[in-house]
Amino acid sequence: MKLVFHRKRIAGTLVVVPANERSFAADMKNFNFPKSRSLKLKEVMGFDKRRVVGPDVCVSDLAVFGLEHLFERGWLKREEIDALIVVTQTPDYLIPGTSCVIHGRLGLKQDMLSLSISQACTGYLIGLIQGFMLLDQESIKKVVLVNSDVLSRKVSSQDRNIYPLVGDACSITVLERDTEGSVVHANVRVDGSRSGALMIPAGGMRQPHTLETAKLEDVGDGNWRAREHLFMDGAAIFNFVQTEVPPLIESLLKHAGAPMDSVDFFLCHQPNRFMLEKLADKMKIPRAKMPNDVVGHFGNNSGATVPTVMAFNLGERLLREKLLVCLAGFGAGLTWAGMLLNIGKFDFNTIIEYK
Amino acid sequence: MKSIADILREIRPEFDFSASNDFLADGMLDSFDVVTLVSALDKNWGISIEGTDIVPENFKNLQAIEALLRKSGAKI
């Protein structure tokens, strides 16, 4: 589905990462594999360091910490938030939505909109789409988009398929109307028939928590996980990304009338370095235009990898200048989306640590 | 330049790859080994095997890998 937005902009992005850093080298001992094979995997996939929360830290903790940081520095005023969108698949509670939890903890005004959206690695783009739509309302002048997950709390440390890549983070993006004639193009797709490829099978209403669902099971290839842990069919997801994302982006750029080489950077969700290198090669994009080192510094922090790459790879630069970028997200659902827009001249664009 | 067999031996030295006609079904390569193999093949032949070609049937045996390399532009 193609979408177009007029006169909307990203005013700034802040990413909160936990101070707690884990290394692939330290985690290797959990895996039932020879060290040499794990080291080869590290080299190819780009796994190295990642940031993970402690056992009692929730999305709202990271978000409140980040929003207070913005208030203290005067980059955002509490009373000017007209809509708060929180995109997460690891909510604090089943009820209420995490946006209401954050709203209450910050003491935000009552005359505003609070939305909680369940989306994973496409979540940042879905949140932007929702935020840009809300800005068409006369009464909504400023939207705060929080995209955060603490998925490290839902993965098995004995599952080499997923444990070494998962990180936690919280991105906070401020959206507002643009006085310039900017145009944002987006393209979003979904295929729920493949939802089983990336899921947490138990712990919800379909298969509620029991002692059995919490028990580690031998799932083959030397991996152990419980049904309450995140499951990923790595081969199916890899194939999905390589098959579906290039035509989506080509269609997006064609619709926007933007040649591939006019795009300064392709800022994609980052599951691992190998996947992005193959994606860049497939689309004949120079690898330097598609940064892939967030996963090695912070881990795959779900949808927040996209704003993390903005802040980590283009931090200072986006304070000074404007760049034409193509954002891309893909993951659970299965969902995938692309967005072409000019970003830059941000009020803020940085990464801080949650301690 | 290394041969396909050399690269396979580096990844899983404990197996005799000439004795199998289906490396994945026989448990000699798992999905992560395939990723490591693709990266090594790319480097060795100066190519980039397409992501959509990274499917089990292209890594079943030596003949399948050789065919994939030719399709990907490797001069072997």
C-alpha cells in the first residue's frame, strides 16, 4: 500500500540504550557449539557487543528516562505533546497499554491522544505513518513516537539462533508539521499467513503461561528454549527479507520518482550484517550507503534499530544538514515497509545510557 | 585459490563431504554453516551470491554448490 504525506518532519531523535553491555565472546559459553564455529559466525554476522536491560527493567522505564532527559534539556516541553504513540511488543502489562503507563508516570496533560501499537521490527515505520496521519488533525501539532522493546527478557540464553543478536533500546522521535513543502512517501505490506515464522507461542491468551510453557525444551541443533521464548525461523526470515524488501523499495522509489542513486542513505532494520550486505548487493546499492554496524555495537533492538542507525551513524551530521534517506523495516507479522523522506536539521539526535 | 571441498573442510573438519549427496539432510551443515559457507565462497571467488539463492537445495552437495557458483558469476 502506497501512502503519501505532505509537510511533515522528524524534529529530533533520542535513543536510550541500557548501560549494561554483553559481548558475544562472553556469551559463547552458553552455546553447545565448538568455539571455532561460533567465532566464524561472529565474523560473518557482525555479532559483537549488545546492550541489554536488567531483569526488572521495562519499556516505560527507558521511555520515561529518555523523555525526562528531553524535558530537562528543553528539547521538548511536557505540555506541547498532543499525541503519544508507543510501539512495542514487550509491554509493561497486558492491560493497560504502555503509552498510558508512560503518560501517567510523566504527568502529561489529559487533553491528548495516547496510542499503544503492537509491532516489532517494522514498528518504527508503522509509528511514523501513524504519527504523520495524526498531524493532519488541527489539534495535533506535536507527536511523540516511542519505539522500544526489551526482548532480551524473552529469549533463551541457550538458543544460538537468536540470543547473540538481541539487544534492548528505546527510541523517542518527535514529529511535527513542516513549514517547508516536504513530501514523505511510504510503502507498507503485510502477510499474516507467515506469522508463525517469528513469534512467542505461549504466554498470551491462546496458550497461557503454565509451568510447562516456561520449561526449556530441546529444539534441535543444540538449542534449548521454552514456548514463552521468542522463536525465529531464521532461514524463512532471511528468505522473506531477500525476496520481499528489494521490490518494495524499488516500487517506493519509482512511485516517488527518485532514482536509486539520488538516495543518500538506506537506513534499514538491522538483524545482522550478513543480511544487510546481501540486501545491498541485491539492490546494487554501495554497501557504505546501507550502514550495518548497529547490530555489532548495540544488538538487534527490534524496530528501534532504524532510529539507532540515524543517531549512531549520522548523529552530528543530521543536526547540520538534510539528507534524502530511505528507511526500511521488516519482521514479525510478517510486515515490511519502506519510507522515503528528507531528514535533518534536527533539534537533537543522540544516544544516551540508562543506568 | 581454495576448492569448494577445502572450504567445506575448514567449516566442518570432522566430516567427509565426498561421502554425502545431501549435506543438510545428513546433518553435516546447519543453517549457520550455510551462512559461513556463502561468506567464504563470496570471498574466494570475488562474487556475491544472491540472497534469494541461499536456499537448501543449492547447498545439498558439491555439484549443487558448483552450479550455484557458476550462476553467481564465479569462473571455475
